[in-house]
Amino acid sequence: MLGPVNRVERKRGRRVEQILAVAAELFGERGYDAVNLEDVAERLDVTKGSLYYYFAGKEQLATAAIETLGTDWTARLEELAATAEGSAAQRLRTLIRAHVAIAVREYPAALRLFLVPRTWPDALRARITEMRRRHDQVFRAVLVEGLESGEFAVVATASTLQAMHAAMSQAPLWCADLPVDEQDRAFDELADTLMKLVSPVP
Amino acid sequence: MLGPVNRVERKRGRRVEQILAVAAELFGERGYDAVNLEDVAERLDVTKGSLYYYFAGKEQLATAAIETLGTDWTARLEELAATAEGSAAQRLRTLIRAHVAIAVREYPAALRLFLVPRTWPDALRARITEMRRRHDQVFRAVLVEGLESGEFAVVATASTLQAMHAAMSQAPLWCADLPVDEQDRAFDELADTLMKLVSPVP
DNA sequence: CCCTCTGTTGACTCGCGGGTCAAACTTTGC
DNA sequence: GCAAAGTTTGACCCGCGAGTCAACAGAGGG
């Protein structure tokens, strides 16, 4: 039997989800150290102490929150990869755009997750690494496909993926402050630019 | 009259340099919050209180340290750009390699300076932005040159530079732990990969 | 209406790290 | 050799934020 058994457990489950949603947002925005539990509690119109009823501590809360964030993000990427139509190039471009859009619009500082994992407690590092591995996996699959079909040409798969990932993760920093319509143009430009990494040369 | 006038001031100047060297290393490695002044002091075989004789506070110390780090790094890039021989492509590749090597070998976590500037106090943000602007300037110059001579083709100058910068800054994260000889191969691969961003397509 | 179980509170402890300062020590100039 | 200036120390203050906990609601259930 999956899921909560009775009304009480369901209620608790919903509460946990609310907390995780807020926590994911804050940890995604600010990183680990810069989030304090009072802030999380305040956003839930609740007191800090109450969080400890659901989670053993900051680290556990952050771990669960990252899990949530990661699962959501990964799921969307994977679904997109599964449903996207067209050539490998078209699909890769779609993925890049979507990934950048999620990063910028929803987790504007989630790059911290990937870029400075050393500041996170050990337990979290593993989750973050795993999350990144799964993201990479989605991109790698399309990349390999395009390579095998001869549609793409790359110097080295590893550094191509690294470069792509770096550029995408960093996007929030330089286009978070742009107005929305310019953001869209920036996403397109970045996607086109990154496609050059896989384009064949004469 | 430039420079310190008497022996006392020279001595003080040297002490300040020692402190800044250590501070630049630590701030470059760990970011702002994660550095505490006790650590800085300990590395200098000195007490925390003593730092306050030379600097008004953590923020001022960090500002000066970043200044040092930035000046050194920028100067080396600029000198390399000025002395490098060959086509625009050859020079760009040289710059990329050098930049990555400096990032990985000397300031292994300096990417935090660029990547998460929102965690730094306002005063520091300006310095960091300026440092990055100067780095970009060096690359932009070569890029524009190659474009004008028809050697390069890019989708958009801005996102090309962004992508390059992102990939280079992030390099320390994924190749800091490699043995030195593999690092060199990784640098080469990354440089070759990034050159694709400017390569003309048929 | 009371009893129990689930949640919530707010006042508390505690350690950490930035910042202060008078006193002690060292160097320098005469 | 001594006074003044320069430098270092270590004990101390203070605020912040994580974590604790006894006391206090409500919501059902009998």
C-alpha cells in the first residue's frame, strides 16, 4: 500500500509538502548558510520551533527540500526529453531553453547548488551531485544520439557537457534582472550559442 | 613621490601584503561568509585582534584582498593578450588555457567571486563586477578582432562571452581533484571545446 | 464533557564569530 | 638607555541563529 493510510497522516503529509515547497524556494534562492529557519517559518506563518516537529534540523530540512526541488526539475527535463519531437538538434535546443528558463524563473540561485557544493553539508552534497548527474544524463542522451546519427560533432563529450551546464546554470546571474521579453531573447541567443558546441565544422 | 617614505611605512606595507596574500587565498577559496578572521589570523601566526590594527573590519579586509587577487589575475591576462603571437584563434586559445589554469591552480574557488556575487557585501560586489568586466574585456578584444578579420563567426557576442566565462570559471569544480597531467589534458579539451563557440560553420 | 493525540508556541540555552580594548611587548629614534 | 611610537595580545562583549522544551491549544472520539 502506497501513500498515507488515514486522514491524520494525509494531513501531516500535506503540511510537510507546504514546508518543503517554501524551503526549496528559499534554499534554491539563497544557498544553505544564508537561509535561516526563522525566515522559513515566517513564510509559513508559523514559529521556528514548529519546524522541528516535522524535521530534525536545518540539515534534514534542506536535504528534503533539495530532494523536492531536484525531483521536480529532473522530472520536467526528463519528460520534455521524452516528448520532444524533431531532430536531435531541435530537441537539444528545446532542452537547453527549458533548462535555462527553469533556472532563471524558478530557482534563480539554484546554481549555487551545483557551483559551490563545498559550502553544503556533506549529506547534501551527495543529493546535489546526484541531481546534477541526472540532469547531465538527459543532455548526454540527446548528445550521444546526435553524435551517432552524425548530426553533431564535438571535440569531447565531457567538456562539451560541462561547458553547457556551466553556461546554463550561470544564466540567472546575468539575465535575472532583465525584463521578461528580453529574457526570452537572451534564452534564445544562449541556446543558439550553445548549439555551436555540437555543430559540425566543415 | 610614490611608495612608502621611511622604513616604518615600508615594513607596514610588507605586513599588509602578507595579510592580503593570505586573505585573498582564503576568500578566493571559500567565499565571504565561510571565511572567519580567526582562520586568517592563524595562518599568519597572529591573533585576530591584530588584523584590526591593519584593517577596519572583515569587509574592508575582503575588499582589499579581492582587489589584490583581481589586479594580479587581470594583469596576467592582459599581459598575455598583449604578448601572444599568432592568429586571433591561436591567441584566444592561449587566453582560455591560461585563464582556466589560473582559476584551477591558484584560485580554485574564485568562481564564487563571479558566480554568487549576491552573497558578498555591496562594497565588494562593485569590485568583483569590475574585475569580471576587465577579464571580459580581454576576451572581447580578441573575439572582435577575429570577427572583423572573418576568422570567427558567432551567434551573439554577449552570450558567447557569457558561455566562455561560465565554463572557464567553473572548471575548478570538476578538475581540481584530477592529477596534474590529466588536468592539462582537461584544459586542452576545454579550450578546444570553447573554440567551437567562435568557429565558422559551413 | 473530558481525554488523548497532534500541533504549536515563545521563552530559553548555547556556541560561534565579528568586533573592542587596555595592557604588554617590541622597535625605533635620539 | 630611554621615551615615544608602533604592534600584538587575550580576555571580553554582543548579536545572531540553531536547537530545546515545558506549557498550551484544537480536533476528534467515546
